[in-house]
Amino acid sequence: MPSSIATEAIPATEVTARSKCAPFASWYVATIFLSAFLLFQVQLIIGKYVLPWFGGSPSVWNTCVLFFQILLLLGYLYAHLTSRRLTLRLQTRLHLALLFASLALLAAMAFHWPSPITPGVAWKPVPGTSPEWRVTLVLALGVGCPFLILSTTGPLLQVWRSRTQLDSPYRLYAWSNAGSLLGLLSYPFLEERLLLLRTQAWFWSAGYALFLLAYGACAWMLPHYSLREERPSVQLDNAGNKPKKTLLLLWLALAACASAMLLSTTNLISQEIAVIPLLWVLPLCVYLLTFIICFGAERWYRRRIFHTLYALAFSAALVVLSASAPHILIQITVFCVALFAVCMVCHGELVKHKPASEFLSSFYLTIASGGALGSIFVVLIAPHIFQRFWEFQLSLLICGLLLLTIVFLEKESWLYKRLAFRVLLYAIIVAFMLQGYAYGVALIHRNPGARVALRARNFFGVKAVLQDQYGNWLLHGQTRHGVQLADPVFHDAPTLYYKRQSGIGLLLEHYPGFLDEGGKRRTLRVGVIGLGAGTLAAYGHPGDYFRFYDIDPQVVELSLGQAPWFSFLHDSSATIEIVLGDARLSLEREAAIGQLQKFDVVVLDAFNNDSIPVHLLTKEAMALYIRHLRGPDSVIAFHLTNRALDLRPVAYGLSREYRMTCLEVEEHFSDWLLASSNTDMMNSPEVKKRSTPVTIRHAVPLWTDEYSNLWDVVKR
């Protein structure tokens, strides 16, 4: 359309108003984009900072998400109340005061902490405390105030724009999520690779100061561009069509369903499906992408397309869940498509049922409330009522019920217009029933000849004891941590990764440094980080001392409960002691009070699981292990068996940093790297026969508490 015709189609006063507000609108977009970018960046920075304190479990990240969802809700509540009850002038003055107060708080914390947003070591968890609440406390201290301020940006600026612009402000929500997506993707691929953690925190703090200036500019320009009468917006509620309670409940349910689907998908693929690091980034990207699509332009959400996609994704997800051994990429793809379909339906329906701009703050407040409820269910409730990640299937089902409710209540929906779609609906219902039956049958026959004797779930994931004709297997997600054979002859024999031909087996039975002058094996002190089934206790001799460190009380219960499933600890001839809590924190506390353990062997057995506790593979952690060694003949044994990660460059780099000699013992079932300060440590013929020099395909930078990057060690 020619510009002259377009101009004539719009009243002159409106054209003048839009022209006047154009610079203001651009500044708003930039400020909202920056705030959303910082909002997600700070989540990743503080998440990486506290993750090592709580064992590196994906549940730590989900707890962080819950905390940030609740803060987001509080921020939206603040925006809602101030925009309804205060004039624009009072809103801007109050908010600028809070902004400067938060910046002053960051400046004060910079003198006491490593950075303005990373709490000091005094706030590390102590044994016996609830991890969920301790994570919440640390996050609140570190980033609670600035995050709360940032979370008010989107809804508050959109309310301000609704009073200065003649078009809808909802598109700003798409810009906000675009900023969030960029902040999410840029971190692992850019900031994490180039900057130390402390430097990241300082750069973020500088960005927050820049945001304060941008926000202040928006507040300063507001009176100059305001097109509406300055008054509290609560007076507008009685003039328009106020949203009914049923509509508010619909907003709440749709937002809660999408949020629960996000976290349940994250749980499922990060703990049960794959061991790929930072895999939680993918579901979060899908979630944000649906926000951008739906709020960017209403025409992109077509019910016929996405309702059908949801039905297909539902069926595909049930098929994959009931399959015996689907490929990892197939599982990840199907579950992410299911997440995309559910979020498109939920967010698309939110856009279709959005209110007039007068009720914008109520709309966003309800969405934030739903997001928080969905997170609370997955993080705090589901682990106590479900033994597996059933919240994934439940979220899928609830989305379908919401979808059917919406199209049933709307007489203009496709349900009433086309016979073909009604037939499709009935076919989908029948397919759901058949797939549910097939899924139930598959669960029974997935492991023929075996049965799940026990399943337990807590903050650290799902554990299971599988019984078959060979014995009892310990599973954590898809990883097997040990097996105790049923045959009485081999009942106490070390198995799986810990066989006598493995690196640790050769070390404990044939290492020359552990022999006395008469050639007999002397008594040993062994520290083991990671209990598993307690298999290494099988190597214990009378007089030996084995000290196991483990963060998960349910794992300890499997070996030391009233009816233990694994008896390696009970049957061992050595003295056994269990230390519950994060291993590094426990070792730090012991060193601080002078209780150096003087280990002959430190076994690092925490890296073949779905979650990698990076803090146990840093320069600082290595220095701590060395402090607890008896002397130069002592050995640090790295268990590096992992389907997705090649951690040899990391372990080799740490050993070389402290001038330790390394050898690798690799078998079909296990991969061990042995390091010692004694260059003659492997003179035993048995060790020489099965060991090789460590081969590194590509070097990686030395990992420290300030720098680590799992993408560098992903197996290609």
C-alpha cells in the first residue's frame, strides 16, 4: 500500500501521536529486551555457582526455576498493584527509588563476596539441611533483589506503553521472551567459554547498572509522551469488560500446564534419558520459543494445526515411553516435540483469550501465578507422590483436557463446524486409550525375567533396584551403578566397573606402594567419593579403613537399611564409615578442623551418572584431595566411565597441574585413570600388562572453580 494512502486511512491526530511516540516505543523495546536478557543470564550464572554446593543434580536447576518463578510472580504482583493504585508519576518515582536501592545493595555486597551476586563460602550448605530450602536461601541472598526488580520490567513497561501508544502492547511480551532466549543461548556458547565465573558475575552487574539507566530514561520520557490522562488504572476496571473468574481460572490452568510440562520434560530427558550435559537448555528454549511465536503475531497459532500436532505428539510420546530401547535422539526429539505442542496450545490459547490492555497487569499476574503453581507441583509435590517422572504424562493429559474444554465451550470452534474434525477427535480418544493400554503392558514386559524390587525418588533423582537371575542391580535413571550377584560363591565378589581386572582392582591388589618390606599387603585407608552399591568394600581386608562419601541418603539406605539390598558394606572385613553430604564440602570441613584423612587411595566415583558434579573435577578440588593423601605413594583413582563425556582430558590436566604421573586402564565395562606423585607407581607386572599411557585427543583448559565447560568434553 502506498504511504500516502496508508496515511489517509488513519486519522491525522493518530498519525501525529504515533509519530511522536515512535522513539519512545523503540526505547521501550530495547529496555525490555535488555531486562529479559539479564533476567535469564543471572539465572544461569547463579545456577552454575550454587550447583556444585548441592551435588550437581538437575533437581538443583529445577529448584532454581521454581525460585525464579515465585520471584517473577512477586514482580508481576508489584506491577499489578502499583499500576492500578498509583499515578504514573508516583509509579516512576517509587520504582526508580527501588532501582537505586538495589544497585546500592549490590555495591555493598561487592565488598564482602567474590562478586556482587555470588554469596561467600559461609553460605554453603551444612549436613542435615533440606536442599530445596537451602538452595532457595542462597538464591534469595545472592540475586533475589535485582531479579525481583528485573521481573517487574515487562508488565510495568507494557502498562506504561498502553497509556502512551495507540496499538496493543502485547507484542512487547514477544520481545521480552526473545531477550530471554538470547540470554539463554549465549551463555553456554559464549560467556561460559570465554569468561571466568566471577568475571561473568561482574559483567552482569555492569549490565544491571546499564539497565537502570535505560529504565530511568523510560521513566523520565513517560510524562512527555503520555497520551492518556494520568490516573490509577483501577478506575478503568469498571469501564470495560472485566475478565470473569472462569477466564482467570483458564489463564491460570494454561500457564500452570505449560510450566509443569517444561520442568517434567527437563526431568525426564536430563535424568532418565540422556547424560548429555546442560540438556535442560533445550526444553527451556522450546518453551520460550512458543511464547515468542504466540505473542509475536496471533495469526501464527492455528488451532487446526496445533491441536492435531498435540494429538500426534501425545501418541508418539506414549509409543516411545512404552518402547523397550528407543534411541536417545528419538526420545529427546519426541519429548521436545510434545513439549512444543503442549506449550503452543497453552500459550496460543492464552493469546486468544487475552484481555484488553486495561487488564494487562491482571493477565500477566495470572500467568505468573500459573507458572509458579506448575513449578511447585513438579519440584515440591511430584517427588513425594510419584516414584517415577509421571508428571510428564500427567501434564500431557491435562493439556488435552484443557483443549477439549475450550473447544467444547466455544460454539464457534472446529468441534461444531466440521464433521471430519469430530471424527478425528473420537479417533484421538480411542488412540489415547489404546496407547495407554499398550504402555501399561510394556511396563510389565519391558524387562522379561526381571522385576523392579524397589523404586525410590527424592531430590537427587529416581533410584531402582532391579532383580533378575544374576542378582540385584542398582539403577539411577538409565545408569547402572553396581550389581551384587546372587550366586553364593560370587556374592561378595567385586563386579561391573570394579572387577579385579579393572583399574581400581589392579590398584588395590597389586600396587607396589601398598606392600611392606616382606612383600605383603599392608593395611590401607581408602576414601571413596560416591557410594553406589558399595562394591569397593569387597576389597577390604582386616585392618583396612574405607570411608565413603555420598550426598544421597536413599543410596545409603540401600546398603545400610534394616533390610539392605546390597551387603558389600556389611560383609566387608574392613572398617566402614559413611559420611553423608556433598563430598567436597565434607572434606573441606574435615581439613578446616585438622582432620586430614591420610588416605592411601582416593577414589573419585561420581562421574558415570546422568549429572556431572563439576566441582569435584577442578583444580581446587584436586588440591583438597592431595591434602588428604598419606604421602607421595598415595594414588587418586578417577572413574571416567561415561557414555556421553570424555573426561580424560580434564583428569589428565589436573594430574599434570600437580606433577602427578598418570596411567589409564580401559576395559569393556570401565575406564580408570590412576594418578600418583610417585613416578615408579606402576612397576607391578599386573598393572603394566593392562595399563596404557593416557591418550588425549584434544586438550581442554584446566578446570577451576571459576571455569569449566562440559561442551568441550562431549563425545563427538
